[in-house]
Amino acid sequence: MIRRALGGTPPATATSGTLVVDAAKPAASYTDTGLASQTQYSYALFAHDGIPVYAAAATVTSTTTASLGPTVTSLSPSTGPTRDHSDRPLCFNYH
């Protein structure tokens, strides 16, 4: 599940922020469209099972450009630090 919040603080729980997607099966990528230009967004990726029990979130924060919005380019269930990728699309790439 991917959740989004405006500003520099990612959603802290699986119910906070705005739901972007909760895929029924694992996904390698997801594009978040319709975002405002020159706006900071923070994302949290929560892996979960069918019950659902949620893992700790992997997070990222980025600011959209005037022409393109951020794109989540790959997903994998893990945790990691919040990173600022202001100069490129949003990426969840954790090992």
C-alpha cells in the first residue's frame, strides 16, 4: 500500500495521509498522476499480508517539477530512511 501526504512528513501509519494504491498483488512500479507542480509530497510504502498486518513503512519525500510529477518506479517490502530526491522521480528502491 502506498500513502501520500503534502509536505515533508510522510504518513506515519497505514491509515494516515491519502491512499494512492493498495495493489492486490505485488507491483514493480506505480505512477502517481494528477499532482500539483512545484509541490512537496511525501510517500510511505507499507507492505502487508491478507489479514492485514502492516510492516514498517519505507518512505521518500520529493518536490514535483513544473512539468512532471513524481513517479514511484519500483516497490519492494523493506524499510529505509526518508530520502530527498527533489531532482528526480520518486523511487522506492530498498534492499
